[in-house]
Amino acid sequence: MASTGERILVVEGDPDISDLIARQALSPLGYNVSVVADAASAIRQAVQTPPDLIIANLSLPGLSGKDLLAALISQGISAPLIVVAEKGQEQNVIQSFRLGAADALFWPVRDAEVVRVVERALQQTREARERRKLDQQLQAAHQDLQRKLRELNTILAIGKAVISITDQRHLFDQILDGALQVAEADMGWLMLRDEKTKNYLLTAYRNLPEGWAKKLNQPLDDGISSLVALSGESLTIHGAPLEKFKVAALGKSAAVLPLKVQNEVIGLMIVVRKADREIDKAVQSLLEAVADFASISLVNSQLFRVVEQTAGAAKISQKTRNAVLENLRESIREEMQASMYPLEALISGKPGPLTAEQEQALKTIKNSLQRLSRAAEKTIQPHAVKAK
């Protein structure tokens, strides 16, 4: 019989009884056995070092075994208790069972009987421990699924916003709110490239300190965005490595995501956590999806402006109109194809397994983008605009 080293507290004033139970029966099996002679010592030790099992004589000096059981319950000690009684104390044993005793040993008793009763009581403790562990695991899994559902709902909301919101300032705010939510970050900002100066200007922000926020519509040097602008690759950094950059004044963990159109970086999205907690790969994938939606929104805005300008230029020749619209169609097609990658990655379960509800949410975004693409293909045709 293999022992797990459980702690057993024996409360027994008779040295013969305690010797048989502790030294002869239990210690050879690897149990960690402690012996005390009175109830007061038992309560003190059980509070300081909670045992897995208690064996107590009903006839203890001072407090009886029944009193000890009541005192242990009042102290929140949940370990099962086996009472030791002599022949003729059956009535007291029954009362102990009513108070919560797990089992009883009638003296004189053989060491084999002690082992059998102890193992039976400990098995109940082990099962209860496993149930608690399973409950904790289920609760953790439930919380993780709820978190993923919130993240995917956020991605869905951003996808809908990109399609429906025409106020770009409001759209940027919603994109930043979504990025902070999926990253569990404390602050974030967007920087867009100025086509004349090629500098990246602070365009929108959330929760930035006043000293940083006053840089709105100006270049903002945080120390790390310029690296991502050059590489075109996402960057996550935390702890000591982050301390080398200016952004360390805001927090201890950061992520920088490029906003790209046809592999050209036209903007940057930055999120910062105050806590020194790494932004993992799964969260990075979600942030990249948010960044892709931001890129799509910028492309849409540019395309709509071009369409308006094209429609208002009455002197543009039919050939020029057709060329512009063909370019529009090609740009929309390329950007839609690019936006499908992060969605397909999420739907495939690459960052982590999805529930049916989460998968459906992502498919809804995908279908919406595909409908937008088909509508653009159908609407923006070279022959759709006639020369006036």
C-alpha cells in the first residue's frame, strides 16, 4: 500500500494506544504522524498545521473527544476525525457520528484494523481534494472561455464598425477601445504617417498622460514605434528590455502593431500595460487583427475620398475614370484578401481552440467583409460612370 505522506494527528493520552496507532500501524507506511496527549494541544497544532486526518480518544483529559470535535469544527478544521473508544462507549460513538465523526476504532484493536479504517477515511479526503481541484480547473476553463468570447465579440464589433462608421475619428476611438480590451492594457494610441513629411503623427489616444496627449497631430517619439515602422513587424516587449525606451515611463509591458497597406507601413498602433506582464502570442494575434481592421478603415477612407473627387471632376475623360475605378477595384480586392488572413487564422483555432459561438462570430465578420467586397466589385465598374 503506497502512502502519499498525508499528515495524521493522533490525540491520545495512553502511550500504549498511541504507540500502536502511530509507531506500529501508520509510521511504517510513510504517513506523517504527530501525537499529542490533550485536546488543547490538538486544537493548537491543527490550526497551525492542518492535518489530513485526526484520530482522537473519546476519553481525553480536560475536553472530551466530542468536545474536541465541536472545537475543531468551530475553528474551520475540515479534516475527518476517527474516534477511539472502549467497549461500552457505543452511545458516545453514536453522538460523535452525529457531530461529524468519520469512523470509530474500538480498543483493543489490531494494527491492521487501524490501517483499514485510516485508509478508508483518507480516501474520502482524497476524493474531496480531487473534486475541489476539478472544480477549480473547470472554473478556470470557464473564465478562459468567457475571456475569449469577450475578445472575439470585441473583434466582431470592430469589424462591424469598420463597415458602418463613416466618422473616422469615432472609428479610431472604437478601434483603440477594442485593442485595450483584448490586450487588457491601460493605455494606447494610434499614429498615422503624414504623406508630406513622412513623420508619424499622434492621431488618436486613450488614457495617455497630459504631457503625451498634448502631442496630438504632432510627431510622438516613444522610442520603439520607429523600430516597427522600419521593420514592418509587430513587436511585444516587457520588463527590463523595455526600460531602455521612453515608453517605459508609461508602463512595463507594451506592444506595437504596424498598420500596413500593400506591405507599406502607413500607421502604428501601440498599447501599454502598467503591470510587468508579457503580452503573449495569442493576444498579439488578436491585436494584429485589430490593426488589420484599422488598416482597412484607412483604405476605405482613402477610396471614398477618391470616389468623391472622381465623381466631382466633370472634365476627367472616360478613359481616366475607368483607370481610376479599376485601381479602386484592385485596391479593395487586395485589402480584402489581406484582411482574410487573421480571420482565417482565428477561425482555424491557431491562437487557441474556439467555441461554436466564437467561431460563428468570426464567420459573421468574414461574411460581412466578403459582402462588402462583392458589393464593391459590382458597384465600382469602369462602365458604371459615364462621361458627361
